[in-house]
Amino acid sequence: MPDQLLFAMEVTLNGLMAGVLYALVALGFVLIFKASGIFNYAQGVMALFAALTLVGIMEGQVPFAHLINAIFGTEIHHFGWHVPALLAIILTMVVMVALAWAVQRFIFRHLVNQEPILLFMATIGLAFVLEGVGDIMWGADIKKLDVGLPQGINEWIDITTFEAFGYGFFIDNLDISATIVAMILVAALIAFSQYTKQGRALRAVADDHQAALSVGISLNFIWILVWSIAGFVALVAGIMWGAKSGVQFSLSLIALKALPVLMLGGFTSIPGAIVGGLIIGVGEKLFEFLIGPMVGGATENWFAYVLALLFLVFRPQGLFGEKIIERV
Amino acid sequence: MNAMTGNYTTADGRQIGDTLMEMKNITLRFGGVVAIKDISFDIHEGEIRAIIGPNGAGKSSMLNVISGFYHPQEGEVWFRGAKRPTMKPYQVAQQGIARTFQNIALFNGMSVLDNVMTGRLTHMKTGMFAQALWKGKAEKEEVENREVVEKIIDFLEIQAIRKTPVGRLPYGLKKRVELARALAAEPKLLLLDEPMAGMNVEEKEDMSRFILDVNDEFGTTIALIEHDMGVVMDLSDRVVVMDYGRKIGDGTPDEVRNNQDVIDAYLGVSHD
């Protein structure tokens, strides 16, 4: 096989893996948008906050340490214990559920039946607040997140492909685990929304608030549930991105990469978020590989957005979004 | 013009049971506007009770008070022999009061079958993990709920559109699906907000037939709001007449028809 084709295959595989991570973030957006019609700008920050909290708990960091020290003149930073990864993940999830409750209780409960643009603005506010709280609670330095996921080149794939093609593919173990986790997550979400009472209630709420109330669904409960699930997805995304590139505040910017994914996949489709993520992931890697050298490289920064722009012009509902039918 | 109390037998020989719901001196205000002023009436088990009145009389407000969407400033709501505390609409629904809406509130993205299934939500007890994994008790429960729903779908003659997304249906059928969803809850009290608004004569006849059949077959107590006097008089056992938020008449259709206040409200009265 020609070298060029082998390279392209390797690039495609890596693109698929990167796409899974985009899809994970996009999923969080889709879930909240489907259930409450809110475009949650804070999803990226939620992933950051989840990752910060996870690292903080694992390392036994004292929350608000800087604040406490500044006020009381103390010098405390650590509790001096280390929490095992699994327990820390569970505790972080508890924090995310509490966050979901607070978001519903203090922000969105007061904004029922408001214009979507108002709700969107509220999530922008939430993003800034959450980023600030994350900073005060856990500090702004870059942290290493290691929950015990395998990292580095996958030897087996390297050797197998070397024997088959005479060229070893470089695939990161972390990307493989991200893919597996994402698949499990999606299967669980689909089972939840299709087969459970709460899933059916969730779809009902997304469709019509009044009607949902009239069949005995508590809007408050469903919204807290949705924000908790979004928190859970944010936690998973936070773990994967954090393990890959360290927990740092630029993590919240991955939310921006989710936007083109959503425009491709449609804002209301779970499969759309996944396929959209994969297309963007593969697309930007292949484009960089094939066209990048001709235009001086660095195409990964803009490729996704140009693709999203084309979709907005020619297919605004995305690949899988519900077609907008206007009855006249 | 006092409301009848206790059990009674209707003109067509049906036996009406005890008081199911009683509204006591309800007053509802929106800021300075008094939507309902000191109204009392009761609904007996098994009867078809209508609330009529001209536009803006406060009929829909009254229905919204019963279903918990509005909370009256004064007065008490009694349901099944107990005073009802202030409740949210979903709690009222869980108590066994189902409703339809004047401007149809269906889940447009879902099929007819799924819409009607949401009516069963208050009857589902198994936990979400069991349901997600589709095992044992959850499966049995799902099958039981499906049976109830299929029976209602057959009853209302909407088998042909079971799988159709509700958004695509014409108006008259949407109204029928909404009725099906409310019925799926097997309510103790069914509230219908203008079930025949905007329908043609044929659709009105169909809907009237369904309302009578529902009452007959399932023994469901029905409270309905209607504009169309003719329809109401044919359908209902007892009628409350409202005008400008006050109750001006209460009794059987014949009594109400001959009530001077009611005639004045509907036909206007000369001031000379």
C-alpha cells in the first residue's frame, strides 16, 4: 500500500478518536436543549468545573483554601489525604447534582416561559459565575488528572499494523478508552430516554410544558434531572479532556468546538451529536493532512467553523435535526 | 335555583353517586380583575357537569382552579371528602384529575401512541433502572399499561393514526388524541376545556358521542366547559352558568334554560 494512503488512514483513525471527545461535549448541549429548549453556553465550563472538582477531591485539596487563608491568615492547602479515583468520581457527581439543583432553584425556576434568548443569556452568566467559583474553590493552576486510564501508544495496534502494512499506526490508548466510555454513555442515555418513565416524561416536557403538567409530570424534578445528566456528561467529558491535556481553564473553550458539531448534527439529535463530532474530528484532521500544506497549515483552527457555516446555509436543521415545519 | 344535593337519578335513568368534588366560595383575582367571584358548586360521581357562560365569564379560570393551574385567593376546594391543600398542577394530576386544553396541548414530536402513553405516567411505579433494562416487573407493567392504552385507542377510533406524529394531524383528530391521553390516566374526574371549539358539525357530533360513551362505559365523572348551548344542553346532567365571574344559574338543563338571569346574559337585556 502506498505510504500516503496509510498516513491518511492513520489520520482518519485519530480523527475519529478526537471526534468522540467533541461528541461528548456536544451531547451535553443536546440533552439540555432537547429537554428544556435552553442552549446551555455553560456546558464547557461545567466540564471544567467537574474536572477541577474531581482533581481537588482526589488530591485532598481544601476548597476555597486561598479565600480562607486570606481571611483568617492561616496556611492550609491540603487535608493530607488522597481519595481513590472511583470514590472521587462519585463524590464529584454528588457535587454536580447539587449544582444542578442550585441552577434550577436559583436561576431557571424564575425564568419559566421566558424567551429562549433570555435563557441563553442566563447560561452565559452561569458560565462566568461557575468559572469564577471554580477558580476560588480550587485555584487557577494547571493540574494533572490521572484516574488510572491507560495512556500512550497502543502497542498492539502498532505491531499489528506494522506487520500487515509495514507501517505502525500511532493510536493513543486514552483515545480508545474515551471511545469505549462514550459508547457506553450513549447506549445508557438512549435506554434511559426510550424505555424509562423519566425518559418519556423528559421528552414530554421538551414538547409542551402545560401538557406535561396535566399528565402529572413535575417540571422542577425533570429539570433537575436533566441538569444532573448534563453534569454527568460534563464530568465524563472533563475526565477525558483533563486526562488528555491537563485540567486548565482553557478547557472551557472546548464548548466552542461543540458548536460546529451541533450545527452539523442538529441541536435535537443524540445520534446527530455523535456523527457530527466524528465528521468534524475526521474532517479537520484529514483537511489538515491533505490541504493544510498547500495553504500553510493551521487549518484545524477554522475548518470546523467553515463547515458549520456551509451547513447553516444549505441545511440549517443539521443532518439529523427535526425538520422545521411551519403550518400556514 | 339551588343545586341538588345527595344522590339522584338522571332523566335517562342513570344513578348519580355522592359528591366527588366541591368548590366552596371560590374567589380568584388577577391584580384588580376579579375573574371568579364567590362561586360554589359541586360535582357528583358519574355525572356530566357543564360550566357555561358568555366569553370572559371565567369558565376557563374555574377549570384552571380545579386542575391546580390557578390558585384562588379565597375559598376551598374539596375532593373526595377532604379539603385539598394548595397543589401544583402535576400533583392534582397525580390525584386523579385529568384535563384537556382549549388550545390543544399535545406532544407534537411524539406519535399518537406515545402521547396517549404519557397519560399512564402516574400509574407507573417501577424504578428507572429496571425500566431501562426492561426486566420482570417493569416489563409486566409496560404491557399492562399498553393494554389500557390500546383499549382507549380502539374506543376513540384512532387506531389508524396510532403511529402518526401528532403534529401532522388535523385539528379534530388532535382534540380526540388529547381526550385519549386524558382518559389513559383513568381519571376520577375528567376536565374538558371547550372540547368542541372550532369543530364542524360532524366533528361535534362525534365528540359528543365520545363524551357520552366515555361517561357510560367507564363511568367517568366529567366536567366540561362549552360555548355551544345546544351541545351542552344535550350532553350534561347539570349545568353551572357563569357571567362576569359570578354564578347566575345552576341546575338541570331545563331549569337553566328557563332561568331569567341566564336568558338575560345570553340574549342581552333591555334597560328601559
